[in-house]
Amino acid sequence: MSEEKLMSKKKPAYPVNKKLDSYLHRYNRKIEIPIFYDDLLRFSGSVVVYDNDGEDTLWVRVYYSDFDRKEIDISLKKVYSILHSDGSDRIQEYLNVDAVDFCTFGNSKPFRIKVRNILNDNYTYFYVKKTDASRIYGLELEHMLSPYNLNFLVYKDTLIEEHIAGIPGDVFINYMLPKCSASEKAQLAKEFVKFNERCMIRLLGDMRSYNYVIVPVHDFDHVVYKIRAIDFDQQCFEGKLKVYRPQFFKENYKMVELVRDKLQKNSVDQYKIEERSIVAKRILSSGNRIKRLIAAARPDTISLPENIDRLKHEIYDLTKDIDFKKSSTMGEVLSLALDFVKRNYQDVSMKQIIEKKF
């Protein structure tokens, strides 16, 4: 476990280029919304949000003047309808905006909106953030290459993201992991290996424990745990390959220990190959959609020149694929990484994995 500083200085937000904008329009991600991120910054005051143990959550609950609040409530209900329904006003009378929270930590400084159905008190959240091209690439890659679909909207400088439900990784590791059975810990170790591999393949960085959630899925005779990324800010930005491998963050040390304790090296290698093969198949099944996304990413500016230069050489050292050295943008590095996985693992079968014929 490395203790070196992995993350560089604060990542800037990158604008959406014409190709990406066209892509978003084609796949119904670009939809006009009645409110923008900057509108929510007009709050007149705030109070700290504490958790059940009285600890500061780094979120503040904001409030607005009576005039602004009425307008903002109507607009946020409309956004909810666009994101989760048909965009009509019919459901608005049954909705209430219970809270608008503002995060004071991290790059994106998002707003978290709590919307409740007044008929049954069911509620959900969505997030309002500043548009950032690298985050959009991250969301789309998660939608196509992970086991999970994502729902989000982009309009001009505002990004709307649905809430991803689950137990925050840091909370799970500290309070729930010690209570897991031996078989559950082994299953979590397997899932972490696959999550670690998936992040590296698609260059999703900064998966510290508070940037992913653990999702318990109840099967008929046991509980299966899944790991989902919830923060896509560090898609294809950093230059250190370790940033794209969750195992190297000290916040994940207990998960790495779990892998060491519960899995033999042969099993770890097997799960890595399985994940590469699954991702390769997802790349193929995504067809023209992922091709169009990569076509937008290849010429795009979503990182710094020094990061691109370092990452392409580190990936070359790992793969010995000379094409990485020729890349000049982070989008090209990403494209080559996905092509490498597709080329080498699309035809790997379980029999080949077991017999190590790959």
C-alpha cells in the first residue's frame, strides 16, 4: 500500500465540445431545464447538516428568500419530472422540495435536492452540478461499461444527476464490514478486485472509499454486495496510473487487506480476467454509441499535457503497446486502453480462464 500523494492539484472543469454536445443531443441527454446551477447559489443563508452521530457531513442546508424559494421550488419539481417522468406538470402538485443542500467539500460543490411525494412520503434525491466534460465522459462510460445504467441531463452549464443509492464505502468499511460473515467478506473481496480492475480499464480515478457505495442485494438465501462508483469527476484527468486503481488509496486499505486474507493469487487473477472479458463484451455490445463517445473524447481537452505524457508512458510500461506513446490527448489514451482490452479479452471464455489459455 503506497502512502505517496496520488492526487494532484484541483482539477478544472472542462467545457463541452461540439462533438460531445451533438452526442448528448443524439442520446437524449441534452434537455432544456428551467433552472441552472448558478440560480441555486442565490441562497440567503445556511445551516450545517449533521449526521446521526452529530458529526459534520460537510453539507449545509441552504434557504432562500420567499420570492426566490417559490420560483426555485417550481423549477426543481419540473427538473424532477424531466429526470424521472415525462416532463409534464401533472405530478408537481404531489411533490414537495424538502431540502436543498450544498456541499462545501470537493471539486464540483454540488447541490443535493430532496424531493418527497406528499401522498406517501416516499422521497428521493438528485444533484445539480456545474457541467464538466470529463465528468460527462465518466457518467457515459459508467452507463455503458459497468453493470449499472445512469440517468443524467445536461443543459448549457448545468448537469443534473440522479442519486445512486447505497451505503457510503467509508461508512460500510468502518461500521458494517467487521460484522460481515466470512463468506460475505470473501464475496466483498471478489467484488473489490473486479471494481478495481474496471476503474483502471476505463480510467476512472479517485475511488477513495467515500466516492463509491456498497449496495447489498438480497438473494434468496444470502446477501450479495456490489460496489458502485458515485463520483465521476476524475475521469481521464490524472497522470499517475495508480490514481485509477482504488487499491492504492489508504482509505481502501481494509478492503485490500480483505483481498489478501480471503483470496488466493490465482483467484485474484481469475477475477481480473473475468472483468476484462466482461468489459470487452460491453464495449462490443455498446456498438456505435461508445464509438461516437470516443470520437468526441479523442480530440477533446480534458487533462493537462504533463498528465497525458506521464499516463501514456506508465500504461506503455504495463502493456508494451507502442501506440500509447504516440497518443497526444487523454481521449486518445482512453481509446487505446479500451481497444487494448477489447482486442485481447473479447473472446476469453471461462474455460480459457480456468485453463489459463489467454
